[in-house]
Amino acid sequence: MGKISQAIALDTLDRKVLAILQRDNLTPQNAIGEAVNLSAPAVQRRIERTMDRVKAGMEVSVWA
């Protein structure tokens, strides 16, 4: 079976949030928000949306 690759579309803010989390995954959402000029709830939504996309990509890979 061939390997299925699915790109996850990330905008500039998503990339900034993920870069901060890659440096320290325990960074509080309010600190991330201050760094990228977003509210803590907006940061949380972006993280959840990105994780949902990653999980969906993993499921596709498992079922492929």
C-alpha cells in the first residue's frame, strides 16, 4: 500500500502558536496570546483546530 500524505494548512498565526509550543509545550495560553496578539480563548481554538486536523490525518493514514 502507498503512503498517504495530507498537508495541514496553517496560517501565520497558527505557525507562531505552534513554534511557541514546540519550544515549551507548557507555555500558558495567555502568554502565547500576548506573544502573538490573540486572546487566550483564540489561542485555545487554534490549538484544538490544529490537533483535530492532525488526528484526522492520522486516522486517514491508519485506514489507508
